[in-house]
Amino acid sequence: MKDKIRSWLHLALQTLLGTFSLQGRSTRSEVIGWFVLVTLLNAVLLALASLLLSGAALAWTQIAVPAATTLPAFALLVRRMHDIGLRGWWSLPLIIVGFKNLALDAISLTAGWGLRGNIEAVTRYLDWALLPAFAFAYLLVLVAPGTSGGNRFGPNPRLASTNAPPPTSPPSAVPGT
């Protein structure tokens, strides 16, 4: 159990370190581990915020916490598409829906629910138009296996140990041996 938790934490750290990197590939395990960890972290942080904060501070915290985990998720989705062998643009429906939801939350805080309702009345058609692409991209990210071996986006991340350079032996103390 400890090894599994340690492995998921390693994958989450790997995702955080790759926040601004759209290069390379990410595995299904990295995606699922990231979203499980982020969901748990969001739940704990928002529960603490609801106990300690109120009013506008609580409302902004309820936007800031998910927003802070969204940027690494977008880069992760692009790298996951690379693992499948597709360009990162295939993750665009997921990114659009994520940004739209964050923007609507911010609008409801700053301008009120009335403006948010007016915007949602117009964007509801966009939601229906994006639904098939969103569902397809979401299923790809979670279900599609990555390409075996290297592809145009990099080496297979599941074979990271075989892609690493071999360890070098320490220099011999005796010259010529």
C-alpha cells in the first residue's frame, strides 16, 4: 500500500514539474493519479476553507483552489494525447470546458449570477456542440492505451528505466584496469 501511495505521489510530483511543459508523454496512471489526488486535495482544502473563511474570501478560495490545479492538468492532458500518438490539440475540448467553467465562476463572483445566467444562456449551445468532442477526448485520455515504443513525441514513459542512460561504473583506482 505504501508503495502504491508513493508511486502516485511520484506521478503527481512529475505532473507538477511538467506544469509548463507541453513536450513529451504521460501515462494513464499519471492522469488518473493526478485527478484522484487533486480531487482529494480540493475536498480537504475547500472543507478547511469553509470552516475558516466566510463571505468573499471563501468564494474566491472556492475558485482559486481548483484554478491552481487546472494549469498542470491542461499540460498533462496535452502530454497524454502525445502518449496516444495524437497532437495536443485533441485535448482542446477539455481545456475549453475547463476554462469556461472557471470563467463563469469568476463572473458570478464579480458581476453576479444574473450576468452568469445571461452568458450561460448563450454558451449553452456551445456546450452541446462541444459535448461529442469533449466525450471523445475524455475517453481517449482515460481509456486509450499509449503507443508502444517511442513515437514522434518522445520515448515510451512506461519504459523510462530502459530509456535512461546506463549507469556508469565508478572510475577504477588503478590506472589501466
